Amino acid sequence: MSSPPRCALKVDLRKAYDTVEWDFLIATLRMFGFPTIFIRWIEECVTSAHYSVVVNGGVHGFFAGARGLRQGDPMSPYLFVLVMEVLHMILQQLIEQDGEFQYHWRCQELNLFQLSFADDLLLLSSGLRDSLLATLGFQEGQLPIDSRIKGWEGVQLSFAGRVQLIKSVLISFEVYWAMAFILPKGIIKEMMKRLRTFLWKGNSASGYPKVAWEAVCRPIDEGGLGIKDILALNRALMSKHLWAVIKQDRTSLWVDWIIKVRLRECSIWTVKDNKGAWGWRKMLSLRHYLMPHIHYRVGDGDSISLWHDPWHPLGPLITRFPRGPQLTSTGLLDKLSVVINDGQWNWPLITDIACLQITYMLPPLWKARTESVGSLRMAPLTPRQLMISSTHQVLRLPGPPF
């Protein structure tokens, strides 16, 4: 059973220490009941600070401040905690006045909704729509294509004109987000619904389609209208990021971080998909679509994992033969080069019947001088052909020829 929806918001308070008003700080100390003499001491320490500015290596000016707490002063963190406590009380009052707010399901018994870390704030709440709107304090918007469709409702457009507008304008609204995120299925369903009704009726009102949307999204040579399916397009766009990790493109800071933090000593092909953020787990789910189209051309094997990369027709060997490293006297993290010698396969003696499948189906070694280290490509594409349109064509489910 899945857990209830939940939400965590990390709020960075901009220049939190520098923007504390002194009058507000003094009023806060009085509200908490500190002695008057103590408050005067604090006021004297805070308001008597003077500052100078370093310009071109020289110190200039000596002027008094008007607000803020000095970072580095041992007393400042304690005063800032009191200021944050006032913020907590304000949020608590707003929650009590708002009947839509719901607590995070793990924090409901404690009535916990806020955690403070210096000048960072973590807000916890339920992930339900009404609770999020109450927490964030802004009005619910609409999909960008809604406003564009409403602007065309009064225009007499032919069926061919609506098809062209969907291809050139409406689909482009989603490309930016589809390049950065795995879109939730609910969002994709709503976008497809709006495109479908606009195609057949010319507006965003509900109506009955005349042809299945899957058929509409097929290429023209397969009997469709050539409109790109948003789900397949999202997979193709996100596959570019996964492809960069597969190639281990260290020129990308993001890829370097993924390899060092997420993968560590694992392979992108065999790392578990039950841990990490939702977006990371969804990206790993794309491996299922990419693997049939990934072809390793084995050279010396120094850059290919023996047990984790799908260089073999059987796929990653560790998934088929969990005890393979023990039965073949190899290491779990060994490279493929340990079973290659002078351009020939040199596997140790295998006595296990199941593991004999490995040696029976070995691919040929690539012996070209210019690519002795081997290469990696997405069939039937070469690295130069790996464009979004081509990847979309490879990953989508083809229909019968028209």
C-alpha cells in the first residue's frame, strides 16, 4: 500500500541575518519577557556596531548600521532563533485559521509543520491539492495551452489548420518541461485530452473523438497525422540525459555528480531503482526502453563492466548469473578486459552448466585500429544521428505500414 501524498518545501531566507529590524528584535525580547536591563544590554551591543568598506585594498569610512545582526558574533544565532520563533508563531496562527491545511502524515501526531536550520526553513505538509494551495498561498493556475486554445476558439480554422497548430505551437509548449522532468502521467493525460478535443472540435470543451489518439499520433506513412505523442516525446527527451550517463560524459557536471554520488561503483544498468528521488527512479525506468537499442562494440574492454554492462546478447550478466563472479573466478567490479588477451577471448574454465551460455554467445571483438577501445551506439543510430526526433522514432511503438 502506497503512503499518502506529502510535500516538503525548502525555503531559503534571503539575507536573513542582514534584514532583521532592530525595533522588531527589541519588541520580540519584550514579548518573551526578558528583563529590561538585559534588553538594554542587547540593544547596546546590536545597535552600536560600526562598519568600514574595503575599496581597492584600502579601508574607507566608519559608519553606523541601521539594521541586521552581525554574522560571526556569538550572540547573533541566539537572537536569530528568537526571531524565527516569531515566524513559527505566525505560521501556526495561519494554520489554525485555515481549515484547508493538512499536516504531513508522518508529522500529524506532533503537529509538526516547520523545521529551522539557521537561515533555512523546511515546511512540511500533506501533498493534497487543497493543502498545497493553503501552504503556498498562491492561486491555482492552468496549463499554458489552455490560454492559447481559448484565443483560437473564435477563429474559423480548418481541420488541417488545427493539425498544423498542434504540431508547431501547442506541442512546443510542453517541450521545455519534457526536457527537464519526467512528466507525471496525470499531467500528460490532461494535455492529451486538451489536444484531442481541440483537434476534433476546435476548442477545449469535451467531445467525442472520431479516431483513437494512438492512431492520430502515428507518422503519416503509418496512417496517422504525424502529431508527436507527449509520453513518447518525454521519454525521448529524457533519454538524452540517460544516454549521457551511459556514455559517462565527464564534461557534464551533472553526469559527473551522478556517477560519483548516485552510482558510486555500480553501473547505470544494474543500480537499484527503489531508492532516491521520484525523478531519479523514473529516469531509471527508461532503461527498459533504451536497452534493446544499445549496442556495445567490444574492443580492449577497459571501459566496459564485465558483469554490469549489457555488452552481451543476454544483457547485464549479473542479472542472469548472480553467482557468476564466484563460478568464473572473477571480481564483481572487474572490467571486460580481464577476459580478453591479445584481441581474443580468454575466459577461465567454466564448469557450471548455466554459465556456459556466456561463452556460447560471445560477440565478436572489434579489431579496427582506430577503435581498439570499442564504442557504444544506439542502433540503428550513430552518435552523430542521436537527435531528439530520431530517438523519438526509435523508442516509440511502431504501427503497421499504411
